[in-house]
Amino acid sequence: AAAALVVTAIDYGQTRCIAQKCGGQDWWESNPMLGRKPTLSKVNAYFVAAPILTYLVLDNISSENRSLALKVILALEVGLVAHNYSLGIRTSF
């Protein structure tokens, strides 16, 4: 859970960078819940709500399913962060 949260925090920083057009780049966001060109306030709201909602869901499923869900979340986040990094998207806080 801690590893997934850390990688999600990195994703948050990268998504903030996308919203702020860091380095003068005009990247687009792939998360359909945020839209291609999210505002910084939308990014902030999403990354406050997402971990809370994830916790609430994970708290209500079996430990076996919780473990699997955390592994899936971690794998997805690592893949997204690595892809963003390969594009030159860094974190911005």
C-alpha cells in the first residue's frame, strides 16, 4: 500500500506538470476522468479524492482481493510514471 501511495504521489506531480505545461511543453493527460487538458485545481481535487476513495473500497474487500488490487494499482502506476518520465514529464509540486 505504501509503495502504491508513493508512486501515486509521483503521478500526481507529473500530472501537475502536465496541467502547468512544465518546460513549455504541451502534453496531454491520458486519464479520462481528468480530460486531456485538466486544470491544476481539477488535478489537485482528483489526487485528494482518489486515494481516499481507493482506501474506502479496499477496506471493504477481502484481504486476498485487497492484496491483488494493490498489486494492480502499483503495476499500473509504475507503468504510467515510467512512460511519463520517458516523455520528459517530471514532477511539479
